[in-house]
Amino acid sequence: MKRIRITRELLFFVLLLVVLAGMTAFIAIRQAQAEAQQQNFTPYSSHSARPNGTLALHEWLNAIGYRAQRIENQAFQLGEEVKLLFILAPTESITRDEALYLLNWVERGNTLVVTDDGFSFNNELFEQLQLSLDDLEERVERVQLNQPLADASMDEMTGTAFSGLETTRNDFVEYLRADKPILLRIPRGQGAIWVASAPSLLTNANLNDADNAKFAAALVANTPRGSVIAFDEFHHGLNTVSGQTLVNAIYNTPWGWGLVLAALLWFGYLLFNGKRFGRTVPVQRTLARRTPSEYVVSMANLFRRANKRGMVLQHYRHSLKRRLGRAFHLNPELSDERYIEMLARMRPELDRAELTRILNNLRRTDLSEMELVKSAEQAVTFGKPKASK
């Protein structure tokens, strides 16, 4: 039986087939991920058809004669034709320049509807309006108007609110209130600003309530039919700053995949047909590499000599808060009391008392070395599933 002779060309051909198969699998996986991402939008996004999305509001405005548009994947700018803008629970910070730009836009006779539930990042627009959010004494599920709104008769509206509005200004009209205001109207130049701490009033699920639908109609009542009403998706993460990078373009586009495949094939060609730059130099001895444990011990000794226990405790405290709150975009710089209260809403199964005790221990400055090690271990393991024995 004749044996098959393995040549360089045969190896290169096999490698080419493997690379092509790998790239085909990669493209299929990326396309599946892209399709899944299209169905997974941020809460209160006008793209989302989920109960906490606002696609129904977007489509309803189109149906009654308005032109609904989205601000996304471009610079944050409003065209002259935009007469009303919805900013619904932004997940990214509104900068000072953006806030001033919006206020100038309102002063020219336009309307801004902005909602924030207290879980977003820094909102400079609230700072410019002298507004802040504070927790309500208890969560509100339904709210009722204090006074008529656009001559619409409404009873109770469905909408969950955790926070209320606080302000030092006196040029506002209050429409909804629990123990703190929930909906305010603030005049600004020739325009007006509606501010709410309950963005869920306008979600897909709650617009099924007739009173919520009347409320949405009242917000746009002064905007002429045929006008453009915009939805801010820029501050939901759909912006050029956070999405359009070279790495993302190569990883998420067909031409990027083509470049990767071409690079792999070129590398394979050089690998099989290239030449060495010189003679190989044998290594005289193998250098012993240090183990990770040596690095840990040396760093611990440095901190011990410098008496930096407070720095170590602060590091573990910040890491614990950042790990627990990452999924909910909680700011680890919040005070412990405020942080624990907000986290308990999102993860009621967590042991609130134990978390409070651990954070208090990590603030102490009189811990012994044994207590420090124990506190650090508790910070690392808290909230993680216990390993099965």
C-alpha cells in the first residue's frame, strides 16, 4: 500500500480548510449574537417592544400624525424640525454642554420631556434645573393628577415610582405627587420642560391603561400635528462615542471579518514558506519563573511595612460594591446606606444585615491582621454562590 507523503503544500491546504471552517463558524456565531442583541434593548428604549420599553409610544405618535424620530448613532443634535424631545431614563451621563444645548433649544419655543428614576449616571440637566431626586417614603404603584392636564379627564395612572423630585425653584407647576413631587412642568423661555421621576408612566405595558394613554396625549397636546417628535437613544448607549471603534468595526462587520481572514491566510503562507532571520540560538538554561503566590506575598509585605491597612480595606470595600452593583449600574461611590438600600431593591435575596456588617468592618481602622484577612475574605465571597461539596 502506497503511503501518502505529507508535504508542505498539503499541510498548508489543510490549514486553509481549518481557517475557513473556523471563520464560517465565527461569522455564524456573530450573526446570531447580533440578532439576539437586536432583541435586547435598554429599558425605556423606543426600540424595545418589551413591557418596559417605549416602542408603543413611538409607533402611536406616528399613527396619530406626528413624525417620530430617534437620535442615535450620530452627534447629539436636534434638527430645526424637532418640536418635542423625550429623554426617558438615560443610562449614560448628560454632560454640561449637552444640558445647556437642550435648555437653549427649549427657550426657542420647544418642549422637553425628561424622566429619571434615580438609577442613572450623572444627569447634568437636573443640576442646571436645580433639581434632584430623593427616595419616597414608600414605593408608589399608582398616581393621580393634582389638577387638570390639557383638559383631559384622568383617574389614577399606572406607574411605579421609587424617587421624588426636590427643587429650590418656585416657577413650576406640580401635577403628580406622592410624599414628594413626581411630575413638574417648568416654563423656560418660550418653551416648557416636563420633568418626571416615574418613567414607567410611558412604557408599553402601562400605555394599555386608558389614563396613561390620555396622559401621553396630554404631553404632546400643544405640539402641532405633523411635527417631528424625537426620542433620545443617544443616552441609551446608541452613540458614535461608545459604539464606533476600530476594534468593534473589525469584530462586528463583514469587511472586518474579511481582513481577519486575509491576515490569517497571509500569516499561514509566511509560516510555511518563510525563512529564519538567522541561526537558532539554543537557550543555555531555563529561567525559573516566579509563581503568582510570590507576587501576592511580596505585595502583602510591602503594605504591612508601610502600615497601609486602610488602603487595603478601602480597596476591598470598593471592589465589593463595584462587583455587586455592576449589573445594575450602581455607583460604588454612593454612601453605604444609600448603596445598600438601592441594591436591596434589585436583589432582595441578599443578606442586607450581613452586607452592612461587612462594609462597616471594611471602614474600621483598628483591625488586627487576622481580622483584616477575615474581612477581606468575607468581601470576596459575599454574594457568590456557595460551591457544592
